[in-house]
Amino acid sequence: MGRLSSLFARRYLSSRNSLSVINVISRVSIFAVGVPVAAMVILLSVFNGFNGLVRQMYGVFDPDIMILPAQGKVFDRSAADSAHVMVEGVGAFSYILEENVLLEYRGRQTAAVLRGVDSSYEYVVPVRTTVTRGDYELRFGDMEQAVVGQGIAYDMGIRVGFADQIEVYAARRGDYSPLLPINGYSADGLFTGGVFSLDAETDSRYIFSTIEFAEELLDYRGRASAVAVRVNDGERVQAVKRRLAESLGDGFRVLTRYEQKADMYRILELEKLGIFFISMLVLLIASFSIVGSLVMLILDKKPDIGIMFTMGADTAFVRRIFVDEGMLIGGIGTAGGIVVGLTLALVQQYFGLIKIGAASFLVDAYPVRVQATDIVAIAVAALAVVWIINKFTVSKMIPKSSVRSWH
């Protein structure tokens, strides 16, 4: 019976004997369903592109795994030495000593975060690739150097070279007399070796130095505030995280890259869901055009319905014909929308024809990334919406009534 109802539905959709206005409305309904479906494919693909770009940016700054003390700000490096950190799957690790400081350069001041790192840091995260001026050199002979965020360099007028030092001030730990505030902080100077650029928030906050400089300035000799870990290619991050947690014990927190900025990544996922459901609302409204097409078709085929009832067809079979008719309209519209949306998205993904037009942005064309799971979700959701609308419309138009009412 299912194949027979589908045969009737296909016959009604392609019949040349139906009123021309019904055919026109059916084609309009196909177009009305296809446009929001294509828009959903493009919107979600563009969002995936920007999402991937954000993850790529933070992948340059945030390591695969970060080890932090469970309590306090710093820990003794011997508690997290190579014997504890170099578990299976770890490719490299680096100690980090980080603290809020005050910078001064040619009379200008700003607050910043000093990140002291050791010589292994560039093998854990590709920080050298972010340097836009100068070089990633934290020491020139015996002179300590800094690599400064582009935002800090712009605000303070910092130039690469040995013209002037950046004065770095940090609050001194321990008790000191309020009568002598000069004893309340320690200070030291850094020449500028390079400027890095990543994103506005990071560029305006961070300044890199050697960990030895940070230890001396902050009076944290032999200590670190974190250990950055790079996971070998092909290794599962969660598995390496579990091994590190077992090796280090309860005194440390082991966080993956996404756990380090869990709130930000959660917001990105919620934004994607928001885009999906808003697009579904547009699709729902557009799908109501199928209602008009079905209503006019049922009225036009009223004599045929009466004949089918006379020949012994039940209400469920007749309803199924027109539900299948509506699903044909919705299915063709959904398939067409997916094809058009995929075509446009893939052209942008591989050729980047539409440019952003902002020279300061990290990419020159809108980033796009097509995901198969999105296409499946769009198809299933669109067909579900169309089916619900068809079912409700047909049930109202063809109630369970006597055969005589259809003659």
C-alpha cells in the first residue's frame, strides 16, 4: 500500500491535467523549502570556518595540555620534573612562570601579564609563527629580551631594538612598610626582541620573557606556575591527560586545550545551536507554503478521493497519498537546497571567492568548513518539519467521514 500511495503522489505532482495554479504553487513550495535549507548549509559551514579559525589561533598560544597546581599559584619544579611529565604520548614540555606586572616605556604605562618561559617553549607551541616584527629571541648574549603583544606595542609605542628598555614592575611578596612604598615592588628592564600578533585580547595582555628573568623579578626561584605539554601526533589527548594525572597525583590539575578555555568553547557550541534553531524557524515558516499546495490539490482531487472511497480505500490510505505528495515537495526542496548550499560552500572553502575586505584580519576570505554531520542534521530536521506540517494539514482536510461527503 505504501508503494501505491507513493505512485499516486508522484502522478499528482507530475500530472499535466492538474490546474496550472496548483503546479505553480507546488513549485513555489519547493523553492520556499530549498532556500532556507541552502541558507542553513552555508551559515553553519561559515560558522564552522570561523570556529576552526578560533581554535587554530588558540592552538598557537594554548598547549595541548596544561598542568596547573591544585592549590596556590606556583609549585616547585622538582614536583613536576621530566620523570613525572614525560609519560607515554608526551612529545615535549616547558615550564611557565606567569604573573601580572606593570610595564613602563618612555613615560607610558600599562598593565600586562608576564609569561616567563624556558627554551623548550617554542617546541611545545608554535609561538615563533606569530611573530610579526623582530624575532622570537628572549636573550641576546647576556641581555634579557621580551617578545611583546602587538596591542601592547601599539599602545605604548614600543619599537624592536635596543633603543630603550621596557621597565617591568612586579609587586614584592612578603611584608613591607607602607611608609616606604618603593620597597613594595621589584623592577627590572627588558629590550624588545620581537612583537607577536594573535588576537586582540592576547596581544593586549601578554609579554614573553625567559623564565630566569621572571624568577628573579618575582622572587620565585626554582618554581613555576604551569607546565605546557605537547602531545605526540596520533596520540589521544584524553589518554595522555589520564596518564599525566596518574603520574603527578592530586597536587596538580591537568587540563586539555579545550578545558583551559571551556567557557569560550561552550559559548561557540551554543552559538551554533542558536544559528541552527533560528534557521529552523525560518524553514518552518517557509514550509507553510506546502499547506496551500496540499489544500488546493485535495480540493481539486475531491472526485478522485470519492472514487477511491467507493472502491474500498480507507481514510488512512487516502491521507497517505497526500502526505507523500507533501513529502515529495519537501524532499525535492530539501535535496535541491542541500545541493545548492553545498556547492556554494565548497566553492568558497576551496577557492575563497568572497573576501572579507579587512586587511588586518587573519584571513582574507571568509573561512568555510563543511561538516557531514551538519548536512545530515539539516536534512533530517527539514524533512521532520515538512512531515509534521503535511500530517497535520492532511488530517484536517480529510477527516474520518462517510464516503458520501466526498461525492
